[in-house]
Amino acid sequence: MPRCDLPEGLNELHDQFLRAEKRSLSNLRPNTICAKSPARNLMRNDPSLIDEMLRTAKTIAVLGMSDKPWRASNNIGRYLAKNGYRVLPVNPALQQIEDMQCYPTLDAAQAAAIAETGNGIDLVDVFRASENVPAIVDDVIRLGIRYLWLQDDVIHEEAIARARTAGVRCVQSDCIFREHAARPQLHAPGSAQQ
């Protein structure tokens, strides 16, 4: 089973997650959950910011979430939902992903979050190519979303600088699953809500 770049002692937790997903999904390809990224070694994300994001975010829009169970976006979106986050898939080609309604745009997901809870999206987790990041940053800033997370190998320094200048807290080229798995205190259902 492939290994992610996890802190010492957490590869077993990662392996357990992969085995559980493999049992429940016949087409799962575990190496797509969070592939080891060469660009990740170049990024220096602030660990205290990552802690803050994972502890305070309650509603996460997964931009580019797939309905294909072997895709990383699908596995990570479902993992986040199982760990107490409210996940709003955003993909204009889909209506539903398992039991989650899918939204065509970040605007639609934000409107649904506000209508349902009175609060908007806390964090946008991006599974899109780097060239899409500037337009995503425009939306995040316009909608007043506090956190932006770009998954492994999604990098756009100029757009991230613009987001940070507007007050958006950002992580880029890192796996939210890997970072969450490295924080066992967050694993219990409902823990994201504390």
C-alpha cells in the first residue's frame, strides 16, 4: 500500500483509512487519496494556520469534487464529512454525490450554506488545476470566505498573494486529509464543530 508523507506513527492510521475505503468501494485506487507531491516539499505552510483552519472551519466547499469513488476529491470530501465537517461539493456537471447535494458554483454553495445555517462557507478546498486559481480567488474574496486550501500540486503564488492581501488565510500544495490525519484529536465525529 502506498505511503503518504505523514508524521511518524500516522502511516498506520492512513493505511487503516485506505483499507476501510477499499472494502466499501470496489473500484478504489488508494494511491489517489493523497499522492506524495514533489511540490509539497517546496511549500512552507504555517502549521498553526493549518491547525486553526481544521479546528474552526465547520462548512467546507470541495471545489471540483468528483462522484468517482477512486478520485482523491471524492475520498477526501467523504472523509471530511465523516469527521464532522459539513461538506458542500461544487461541480457544475453533477447534481448529487452520494447523499450530498452538489452545487454548480461556489456562489450557489454559499447561498445554500447561508440559507440552511445562517452562516456561509468557512473553507474552500480546491481540487482544480492551478490555472483556475485566480478566478477561484476572485470568488472567495467576493463571497467573504475566510479560508482557502489548495490541494497537492495546486499552486498559484500571484493569486494566493492577492487572496492574502484581501485577508483570506491560505494553504497551498498540501493535502487536507494528510493534515487532518496527523491531528488525532480531530478524528472523532463532530470534533470539527468544537
